[in-house]
Amino acid sequence: MYLNGQGVPKDDLEAARWYERAAGQGDPQAQLRIGAFYAEGRGVDRDYGRALDWFRRAAEQGNPDAGYNIALLHNLGLGVPRSTVDAIDWYRRAAEQGSMLAQFRLGAIYAAGDGVPQDYTEGAKWSLMAAEQGHALAQVNLGRFCMQGLGMAPDYEQAERWFTAAAQQNEAGAMTALGELFGIWRPEKDAERAEYWLNRGADAGDARAKPLLAKLREQQQKTA
């Protein structure tokens, strides 16, 4: 209530005080919240070491968001020495516990070969888990795996499905990807739909959309 100003004046200091009391009694959600307060310096002095301690306590009780936050601290070297290995280990723990953000991050790590051998099959596996939970960027990544046949056989119908799901969340990159799918990747091209989606991607601010739209129009002129 103090955090959101519900029935009382908004007061981060009071919110932190009550979260820490609940956290000290073992409430994992309070441990997650007070850890975030220490990481952000909200209502308390910023202290990454204390943030890590509270996140660990919550993670030990199975809180996946706490595990994800620990991974971020290891990845950025905040409160602990920077360690890609430890970060990936915590991303994996959190992902296995159902953290959508960790699943997305792990999928991207395997796709890029960032600290692990590049493995599109693993990338697609974790991206699918996050995509099924509604993570728009994971849906875009999974769509690209399907469209380009990365870690799987090309599947344009599934690519369209995932790009569309992300576009419905106003993800500009998904709109551009749909334009690519219809204008470049599918054996049966659909220039009208490609142009529609590339225009939407451009209007939504995706930097790749306009160059792709120009390329598509150039190809149309050559084949006219």
C-alpha cells in the first residue's frame, strides 16, 4: 500500500521497511521486492550485496524471478565479480523454474553463442517456452528460427504464427519480420502483404523496415 499510495501517502521508505520485515520472516515475494529495492536504491541506500543476499534467499525458496535477478547481477558484475558462466547457470535455474524472462534470455544466449557453443536447437527450445508465455521478443526470435530453418526445418506457417502473435503486441520488429517472410523467404511471395507489414514496421519505428521496403520495391520494378 505504501509502494502504490493506496489509502496512504506513497512512501518508498515505509514500503521498504515493511518489505524487509516480511522478508526477514521468510516471505519469498517480500525478499524479491526488498532485493529489488536495494538493487535500485529505492527507499534504501543502493547495496548490490544486500540485494544479492535477498535474491538468494528468495531463489532458495524456488522464486524464479529472484534467480533471474541473480543472473543479471552476475552478468553485469554488480555485487559479485562479473561471470558469464555464473550468469548462464542462474538463467538456466530460473528458466527451468518457469521464468519467462530467463527463458527468453537463455534462448538468445544459445542463438548468439554468447558464452556457450552456438546451438540453434537449444535456442529454439528456450525461445518456445518464453513465446508460449507471451514474450513478444521470444516470439520474434522463434519466428526467425522457423523462417530461416535455424535448429529446425523451415516452417513458414509457424513463423507467420509467432510473428503475428508478437505484432499483435505492437512489437515493431515482428511487423518487419512478417514483411520479410512474405516478400523474401516464402517460396510463394506476396508483395502486397509484404509491403503492408513493412510499412507498419516502419511506422512503428523499426529501423530495418524502410531499407527492406526499398529493396522489395526495387525487386518488383526489375520483374515488372
